[in-house]
Amino acid sequence: PCMWSSHGCQCGGRIEGEKNRIAQHLRDYHNFVCDEEQMTCLWDRCGTVLQRRNVARHIVTFHLGVKVLCKHCGIPISRQDANKKHEKSCASASKVGATVYPR
């Protein structure tokens, strides 16, 4: 469930661990605007300060624990962009597809 706190209450709405769906939920239910302004993450009293445009990625990575497995060596990596960088230099290179797994 969504653990975004507003006015002392947690949302509790159903969410899925994909960045675009989290961002849509934040826009639809929390009047969220994704821009470069700094803000504090309100997910379960997290308190991390970051740019609003990075909040959905932060929730997926740190709060929901979604990982991407390297298609070459199987190591779990925190984000798809970091996985792409890792795969370019992975010593176990092969031609198998990457898979995304929640924590």
C-alpha cells in the first residue's frame, strides 16, 4: 500500500512498484508536481530530501526495494539505468534478457 503521509495520515492506496505508476498515483491522489524543486520524502516518515522529479524513483528503489537482475551475471542492481551501465562492462556477458524482480 501507499505509505505517503499527508496531514498526519497515510494514504494506504494500492500501488505497483513501477516508477511511472508511482508517479501517476502521486499526481492523482497527492496533487504531486514533478519538477526540480527540493522536497522531503513523506513516505512512512522517510525524511530524505530530493528533487520532486526523483521521488517516484526513490520510492521504487528504496521503499519498495525493486531490483533489476543483470542479464549476464544475475547480480541484483537497484535501478534499470544503473543496470544498463553495469551490463556494458559485465565480465559474464551473454545474450539473456534482464528481469525485474521486487524485493
